[in-house]
Amino acid sequence: MDCRILPQYSTQDVFRRIREMSREIEERLQVRIELEIIQDVPAAPPTPPDAPVVQALQKAIKATYGIIGEPTGIGGNTVASFFRNAGFEAASWSKVDETAHQPNEYSIIDNMVGGAKVFAHLFLQT
């Protein structure tokens, strides 16, 4: 089982609940479940929605796509999490079709071109 834990939940709370559920299943079905934690990476501290990097990214998204990007957290790691763990305010962004880590994962070329435009706009802001 792979869990992408959202920032507002502690990994220890999630592991505790998984162990509880496992014990219930073992008892009910008379089976044995082995749990092994392969990786435990707590979420990096969130970047505030009013951080300059978020504001600049929203401006670039608006200029490129005509929409307002909404700050939100995701489960799992992005490149931004490594910067946030180092004390930097960081944000990540992409336009995708929600096929990541699935069979037949793909990326739309127009989305990649649009992403490049957003980042070009972001880097050219003064």
C-alpha cells in the first residue's frame, strides 16, 4: 500500500490507524498481516498562500491561462518539498490529466508547452 499523506496529518497517526485496521482484519478473517514501513517522510511545512512565490506563480498562471491558480497541498513529495524543508518558501504547479503513477500514464504536449509559458512568465517578472 502506498499512502500519499496530506500535510495536515501526521504519519504516526496514519500508521497507528493502519495497525488498528490490520488487527481488526486479522481477527475477523483469521489471517496474519505483516506491516513494513519502507519510507516515512513527513510533509514539509506548507508555504503560506500570501508568500511572494505563490503570488508570482498565480500571476503567471492568470497571464497564461486566464484562470486563478488556487494554493493547495498534495500528498506525497514534489521538488518544492525539498526547498520547504530547507526553510525556503516554494511552490510547484502543473496542468495534468490525473494519470500519474497509473498504467498508461501520459502527458499532453499542450500542457507541457503551457507549463513552459507559465514558468517563462514567472522568471521574467520583476
